Amino acid sequence: MRTFIFALAAIVPASCVIDQAGADALPAFDITLNCSEETAGVGFGAGFDGCTKDETDAKNQLAKRWSQYDPNDKKFCVGESSTGGEKSYVELLTCLEMSTGQLSSEKK
């Protein structure tokens, strides 16, 4: 029983460190899948190509500024941008900008 308690004492803090490191990384969303689902049956607008460009631009912006965002905001916004099965970098960037009051340079 003592061995189990010592093993548990070592595992729990280690899992927290692993979870923290994973939570701080920019999530990997499937841009092609998201845009395929988002533009399916839509016969107007920029369509698939416009969607993938917007998502890629948002991902690049996020990659540049990811370390500057508050961990709690990141966690909340990753959850928000993943709701309903869609995983969108545009939604993630928008959520983080709203949380921090920042505007991307493209919007200024």
C-alpha cells in the first residue's frame, strides 16, 4: 500500500506538468476538414479557397502571438473555438482578441 501511495505521489504532479505543457501549445486544427465542412453546399462567397486562406492567416497570427496570451484565456478560447465539432483558428483568434481587447494588425 505504501508503494502505491508513493507511486501515486510521483504520477500526479508529473501528469499536471504534462497537461500544462500540452495546454500551452497552439492546438492543431485540420484546416482542410474544417473548410470542407464549412463550405459544403455553399454556392456563394469565397468558398473553400477563401476559408483555407483565412484559417491559415489566423493560424500564422496565433503562432506569432501565442505565448503572449493568458493561459486561462487560451484554455477558454480553445474550448469555444472547438464547440460543435468545428475547430477554427479564425474563431480562436477572434475569441483571444476579444478576451484581451487586442485587434489584429489587419483590422486596424
